[in-house]
Amino acid sequence: MNKSGKIICKTGSILLNLFYYASIVVFGFVVLRIFVFGSYKIPTDSMEPTIVPGDYVLVNKLAYGARLFDLFSAVEGKEVKIKRMPGFTRIKNNDVVVFHIPHPNTWDKIEMNMAKYFIKRCIGIPGDTLCIVNGIYTVNSDTTKRLGNYPGQRALTDKPIESLPRGVYNTFPWDSVLKWNIKNFGPLYIPRKGDSLIMDRTNWLIYKKIIEWEKGYSLSFENDTLRDNGKPLQTYTFNHDYYFMGGDKVENSQDSRYWGLLPDDLIVGKASLVWKSADPHSGAYNWNRFLKRIR
């Protein structure tokens, strides 16, 4: 082989090695983004003052356990079976959590859209009984524990009902008998996996969407009886854990007060850090928010 041939072979070998190692790096980065960490730009003010529009939030996906599922089917909008690996912590009251929007298409049905996310604070965890009493979150009758943005809740307490639009004041499950609203809500029991509840009218209204999400099809409630394919279903045992999520901006957040409970499968990870921030209008960096821990 002449000299020019050797140079060509050597150059080709170097390029192949570069491509090989670059492919490993890209593949590794994609795997890390899917299973280990994520970065999400915050477009709305629903978590003010904790998180503001223009913040870029780093999300730890290992904290609660990485999810394993068919990514390609999920992207196509198909139903997927999700398995969660063990995490190094559990979701606690007041954690700030990133999750898939549970109702990306309609408020009547829970679905998972891989491209649509919410970030909210976890107010209630599985096994909690949650109430809103005159605007203040209360869990398990503990009036000493401060959940969410307490100053914002106090401001809501003092706000006249007449000043709140009907679409803001009235809340899930949107029932004229229960009359739950943004100031007085519940009691709402948050199911954990294995819990069995009697399916009377009230419980059917509260848990309808999550039961249908677990079963994968619609049920009916006729003559004060829940029916599964026409058969009476007096009680129901839940197969998943559920959570109640609330925005820190009390009067401007599309959260569990309006759409109900969040299934565990839709949880992406724990929001741990604002790693950078830029004004959404001017693009100027908000240096004072860089590397700001989320509490």
C-alpha cells in the first residue's frame, strides 16, 4: 500500500472511532435524559413565588425511581405499561414534583402525553385525608402543618367570594350537591394501592376518573349503584397510589382542586434546582435565580 493509501486508511479509522465514541456519548446522554434527569422551562406563573416564568428547572428522575416503559409507543399516544424502579426517597408533602398533565385532551379522561408537563407542589400523599378550610390546606386534621404557599392561602381566606369568578371558585368534582369550592373542599381521602372503598354516589363522583383509568374503560352509575359492564360494583380496590397537587399561586393554578387526583405512573421526578433563569420577554438572564434550590 502506498503512502496516500495508508493516510486514507488511517483517516478513515480515526473517523470511524470518532463516530463510534460520539454515538456512545449521544446514546448515553439520551438515556440519562430519559431515566436520570430532565430540564424543563417554566412557561407560566402557577408556581410563583417559588418558581417563576423563564426558570429552567432540573428534575431528578431517580429520586422517586426511574420509570421503564415502551417509549416509542408512549410517544405515539398508545397506552403503555409502566414499571417504576426503586427510588432513594418517597414523595412527601410539600415536595415540588414534575408530572405529565393528567388531562391533556379532555377533563373527563386521564391520559399520558409525553410532551405535556405540569410542575406543582404535592399537598396530599396516599393515605392522607385532605380538606380546604376557608382557603387553608389541612391534611389529616393537622392545622399546624403548613402546606403549599400559606401566605397565598391566607390572602384567599380574606377575599370575598363575590370577587372570585365562578370558574375559579367552583372546583372538582363539579357537583351541585357537594358544592366543593376553592375555599371549602373535601374531606377527600387520597387512595393508596390496596385500599378498598365503598362506591356510593359521593365516592363515585370523586374516584370515577381514576377507576376508569385503572380499568381502561368507562363505567356507569345507575340507580345509586356503580356498574362494571352491567354488574354491580359495591366496592373498589385501587391498584395505584394517588396524589393531590397544588400550585403555589393559589388563585391561578390548574391543579388537583380542579382536575382531581394524580396517578403515580404519571410522575416524572422531583424538581430540585433552578439551574438557570431568563426573562421570558427580553431573554435577559435572571442571575439571582441561577442554581437556586427549590424548597
